[in-house]
Amino acid sequence: MRQRSLAKELQQQYQIQAFRVLNGVNLDRFSAVKDGTESALKERLKLQGWPIYLTVGGIEPRKNSIRLLQAFSQVRSHYPNTQLVIAGGATLFDYQAYRDEFLP
């Protein structure tokens, strides 16, 4: 498996112990229950509209970002005030051509 070989390589070459991070949400930190901070956060991040969709990670083929944008376009036809937020960015790989296709 690629993750194990990468962790082994980091350990051998750089003496860095890399732990595998699994997908998921820390329910102790994040909750669907509103706590009163939502409006301030929305204002600070200049978020507008509803609903707001969040994707974490850059614009990359492995994230299927172009398909996400196409799907979001369909959602927007029903919810014109919706917003897509992409949190993330830099990667080790050169996806410039893919980002050029994604961005107008």
C-alpha cells in the first residue's frame, strides 16, 4: 500500500514518524447543533447565501473538482443564492492544467 511505503520512506530518510489520518469528522469538535457562533463566522469569512457547500482540499483530479463544479451548477439552478467554498490549496503535484480547466 502506498501510504505505508511513504511512511516508511519518511522514517528512513528524514526520521519523521508519519501517522495515517483517516477521513471523518471529530464529533467532539464539530456538531450539527447551532451554538450561536455561526453568524459571526459567516460574516468573518464573507460567506453569503444558502445553502453553503464546503469541500476540503484543492482543485485536483483526485477530488473530481470539475465534476463537483458541474454538479454545483445544477444545484445553483434550483438555489440561486447557494455558495461553494473550497478550503485548501497547495499540493505536491502539478495540477495547473486541471485548475486551468476548472477556473474560467
